[in-house]
Amino acid sequence: MRVAFTEAGGVDYLLWVARKEPKVFCALLAKLLGAPAPGGEPEPLLLAIAQLSDDQLHARTTRALAERNGAF
């Protein structure tokens, strides 16, 4: 799995997906974070993300990446 991740571009690829396809990136995050336990409540963060429009997801992802890279 690690080799496939590296060959696909690793962190740089994930950042590219976050910038270009924020909805796909958020879907991937949701899978990585996991579903709630049976009978449990969904994570509040996932509920909030699911309610954002594509434009809102893009804006928030862009800002988060800029903050990570010291642009803000």
C-alpha cells in the first residue's frame, strides 16, 4: 500500500486532489475517518462537510492549504 501511495505521488498527489477536487478529497477523508459505530452518531465534522457546497468546500480547502503553507 505504501509503495502504491508513493508511486501515485504521495502527499503531493493528495494536495493536488484537495485543490482540484475538494469534494473527492472530502469523500476520501470521510472514508479514512470511518463511519460511525452501529447505532452511533456520525462525526459532527463529517455532517458539517456534507452540508457544504462545492464552492464552499473549494474555498475552505484552498484556505487550509494556504495556511498550511504559510500564506496567511
